[in-house]
Amino acid sequence: MYGTIDGFNYGATTPLAAYLMACLGGALGLRCTARSVRTQRSWKPGWLALGSASIGSGIWTMHFIAMMGFHVKETPVGFDIPTTLLSLLVAIVVVGIGVFMVGYRGVSRGVLLSAGVFTGLGVAGMHYIGMSAMRMQGHLEYSVPTVLLSVLIAVVAATAALWAAVTIHGFRASLGSSMVMGVAVTGMHYTGMAAVSVRLDDVLGASVGGNAPASLILPMLIGPVVFLVIAGTIIMFDPLLVLGEGEWNQKKADSSRLPPPPPPRPVWPARPPEDPVQAPASRPAPPHGGQEYGGW
């Protein structure tokens, strides 16, 4: 016997909130990665790590906010916390590997393809690890073609995101790219959810293990969301984002066209004062044998 699945138990609230979180994580990650291209080499790993954590946290938060709307009519649904946190770690690590690959080695075809495939498979793995965290009176079954389609979407979305991260530097372009990436990542999630069916156990009990979906709201919001807010605050103090790409470049160009400062004036040593006792002896004699008379 199969259960009746409702993936939108709270209507459009969970899909919209999930999409916004995916866009937020993507936007912050793209700005951090773009900033790493224009910074000193010593700061580059920090910007890349911040971007990786932003994208990974955004994708993970999107997934579990969307899972808040997952409901099976015949059985309650719970979540195993350790497996849920493992999926967060997987998301951040695989995105970080891909971001560091393109951040240091560029977006040549081979590097971009390998990084995109690895990151896409990792994001899909995060999704299905998170699905395995569900606890219910039954077990999940998947449609293989739909699962493969969700993995393909994840790989394409990851490749496009990595390409945009190191080639798109403008604020508006990054914002548009993050919105497209949010659509792709959210679409991957709901494509994967469309592959799911629940085969119920023969004997249904009164309860299931794990924590109810509502009990995961606080750790999701207090953890990754607070991190995304802090990352956004750090980025907002960056002049490339505050001034905008064009104005920042114009400001640097104007400063480079300023005339050089004048050279410093030479400082000559001061002339030593004459000795008042020796001053009269140094006076020249009057001309033509004249006689010099003092005062009466």
C-alpha cells in the first residue's frame, strides 16, 4: 500500500521561502567569489570559503524549508538530526571543492566541466541524504528516470553557477544569476521530490522516530540563516558592492589620472651667525686712504 503524498502542505509558502533562501545563498556566494578574483592572494581563500559556505548553506536551507511542506496522509513524518546535519556538511564541502577549483584554476572547459559535475553530484547527494533522514511508518521508493533528471538538473545548475561565480562581476548581473540559480536549485529539489513514493508498512504504529518537521525550524533559522545574514553584512561593507562595479572602477581611474605631487623643496643648512667681537675687525678699510672717524 502506498501513502498519499502532499508536497505543498502549506501551500505556496514553503516553495517561495525555499526559493528566496536559494537566491540569497547564491547571491552572497557569487559576490564573494567575484570579490576573490580582485583581492590579494592572501585573502583569496577567505573569500572563496565564505562564498562556498554561503551557497552550501543556501541550498541546504532551501531543501529543508521545502521539506517542511512534505506530508504523508497515512503516517507522521519525522527527521533524524545527525543525518540532517550530515547533509549540510556535504553541501558545504562539495560546493567548496568546486568553487576553489574554478577560483584557482579558472573556467577552462576541462576545469569547469569537472568542477560542475563533481559539485552537481554533491548537491544531488545532499538532497538524497536529506531525504534519507526522514523517519516514517514506511520506506521511500524512487522513480529512476526522474532521479536521473534531477541529478542532470543539479549538474547543469552547478556548472552554470561556477561559471557565473568567476566571470560575472557586476552587482546586477550577479543578482540576476542568483535568481536563475535559485530557480534551477529549487527545480532540482521538486524534481527529486516528484520521484518519491512512500510504501507504507503493513502494521502502522502510533509514532515514528526522529523529530517532527516543525521542530527543525529553529535550528534551520538560527544556524544557516544567521550565517547568511552575517555573510551579507560582511559583503555590504565591501566597496565593490557598495559603490558598484562601474563607479568603483571610475574612482580608481580618476585617482590614477591625478598629477604626481611636486618634489619636496631642498632644505639648505642655516648660515652660522657672525661673532660680534670679530665683526669690526672684518670691516674693509676706507678707500683712497681716507680716515674713518668715530663719534664724539
